[in-house]
Amino acid sequence: MIRELTCVECPMGCKITVKEENGVKEFSGYSCPRGKMYAENEIVDPKRVVTSTVKLVGGGVLPVKTDAPVSKKEMFKVMEVINSITVSAPVKTGDVIKENVYGANIISAKTVK
């Protein structure tokens, strides 16, 4: 099996080819160690930063995100937690809204007074 990935670790956007045969994976096309690590992680356990909004007391919404990537397998569970959160202002960008949600904190992506 052959998979082609575009590395997102830096602006170069290397085109990485992953060949898998009998459980052995061969990587090519990356120009730095971060690219190889990205490809290995993407094949084994892809992760993403989750962005969404939470309700604000009194109306409106606050944009939030995870402060670290979470496994794609856990994204729907992370969203269930995010959807259950209501926040009161004031909130500053970077404030932790909820700690340790599947390995990441939910943080504010905006200041609301």
C-alpha cells in the first residue's frame, strides 16, 4: 500500500510517500526529521487541534481550541465535553476553560470582557 501525505510541520509542505509492505513502513520525500515524525504519527495515530465555541452566560459564544493535538479517534468525545461547557465573562485569550480533556486543555481563543 502506498500513501501520499503533505507535511504540515513547516511552510515547505514536503510531499511524503509512505510505502507499507508486510507491516514494514518506508518513508521518503521528507526534508527534515520533523517531516518523518509527522508521517509516522499520521499513519499510526493521526492527531488534530480541535477548534469550536462554547456558550457564554448571558448569550453569545466564545471561540475555544485545544492547546495540543488530540487523537482523531477522540475528537467526537472532545466535542461532547466542549458542547457541555458554559463560560462567564471576563475571559482572556489563553485562559484554560477545562483541563485535561483527552490529553489537552480547552483554552479560550479570544478575550471577552
